Amino acid sequence: MAQITYVEHDGTRHEVQVATGLTVMEGARDNNLPGIEADCGGACACSTCHVYVDAAWVAQLPGMDEMEKDMLDFAWEPDPERSRLTCQIQVTEAMDGLVVHLPEKQV
């Protein structure tokens, strides 16, 4: 398990335990958190699970593949350093304490 903090655009924080092996998107979905729509269900076929990874965590996460990079072109105001699709981040115990910030909206 890893504790992940999801921070809504208005600053509301949600700290949840997410099982190892799930994705950050599944952790949000399973806990009914607002702001991550995940329209494609985790297939990396949309950008509605877009977040900004807290700066302290960017270098600690696995890198993006080309499909994720391409899909981020469709995200709301992507940040070249911090934007990720949560369906593509598989939770490990090393991610305990991860903080992600949700954009103003998903597109």
C-alpha cells in the first residue's frame, strides 16, 4: 500500500491508501475522488486522468512512454515537466507519500 495525496484545483486534499499494483487513476476512481474522470478506463486513450505531479516526485516516477506523451497533447494546460496521466503510473511501495495536483478541468 502507498498513501497518495490528490489535491483538487481548489486546494482540497484527499489522502488515500492505494494498493500496490493499481494505478494512481484506479486509486482515485476506487475512492470516488472528484477531478479524475478516466473516460477511457485506463487505456491511455484520453487525457481525462491528467494530473500535475508534485515537483518533489517528478524524478522519482518511471518515465513516460510515447503513447502517454502523445495523449498529454490533449490535456488541459499540460506542464512539460509535471504533467502525467494517472492511468500510466502503477503504484509501488516506493510511491508512499506521492502528491498529485489536479488541473482546473479535464478535457
